Amino acid sequence: MRKQPLSVVVAAIFACSVAGCATTMQSTQSGSPAGAPRTPAEQARADSGRMPFTAADVHFMQGMIHHHAQAVVMAGWAQTHGARPDVKTLAQRIDVAQRDEMAFMQRWLRERHQDAPDPLEHYQMGMSMPQNELMPGMLTDEQMKQLDAARGPEFDRLFLTFMIQHHTGAITMVNQLFASPGAGQELYVFRFASDVNADQTTEIERMRLMLGDSAR
């Protein structure tokens, strides 16, 4: 077997060492093994802290906070307006889930130095939303008064009917977001909007079944 000259062997060892060093440096700088997917935090550092979002993303988050706030108010009435047990349970789930999502959206906005509305305080003061500021599917002032005045089976029927309208509007907002050029691409906006679409589609189907049960 022909032996390679010593100079060739040394050069090969040196090249391997340099390659190994580069791989190690890449791994160290990224905070994860070379080739491994980055976490969102690592990706943010790699992007020099840039938070890619659009004006449409901000409008969606701010509008959805108002949207969720009205749903929370509606859900709260189920506990005091004689709703049947399964409607109360649904309302409790909506209340908890949408309060959590409101907190997430407010935090997302504040971290990006955007206005983070707190419309629940607005409702607690007995004030209604200006009609020209209603998001898709939100109840008008007249519909809210109608629901608040209802009790028992009539409340159940109106609550389910109006909440289906409300959820359908939220899905419309998601569709409008994704139809806006460049919008809905930021990681957290995309995940949140996708979850809203999936969760509220499922709840609409459930409420339609419950509305059918109440009609029998």
C-alpha cells in the first residue's frame, strides 16, 4: 500500500480540525447542536431581536381583545340568568379561555410597544361599545340588552344563537388577517389566530347541537 507524504497527512488533519472548530463555534453561538432546530428565543436572538409583525397583526390583536371582552360579559350572565347546566358549563369554559387569551394578546401588544386595550373595565362601568367600532360578529347594544333581559330557556336560546354569531365573527377576523398581505406570519400571531379558528369552529358545532336540543 502506497504511503501518503507526511505533508499531505498533516494538511488533512489540520483541515479536519478547522472544520470541527467551525462546527463547535456554530453550535455554541446558536445555543443548540449544529443542525438542530432553533427555539423561538434562539431565533429571536439570531434575528438581532427583531419582532416581525405588521399593522394588520396589531389591528387583529387589539380588535380581538374587544371581541373577547364582550364574550366574557355574555358568559358571565349565564351564571345569574337561569341558564341550564350545560350552557353554564360552556359559558364557564368560554370565560376562562377568553380571559387567558386576552391576557396573552395584551402582553403581546405591550412587548411590541403597542396600545393594549382593557375593554372589560369599559363594560364593568356599564358602557357599551360604539357601534362603528364593533368587530365582526359582535352584538349590538340592542342585542346585548335583549340577552341581559332574558331568563331561563329564553336566555339559553339567545345565548347560544348570539354566541354562534359572535364566534363566526371571530373566524371572519382570522380570515381577514390571513388575507392581508404579509399579515399573520409572525410566530405567535400565526399560532394564536390558527387556534382561534380551530377552537371556535369546534364550539360553533357544539352550540348548534345544544341549540337543537333546546328546541325539542
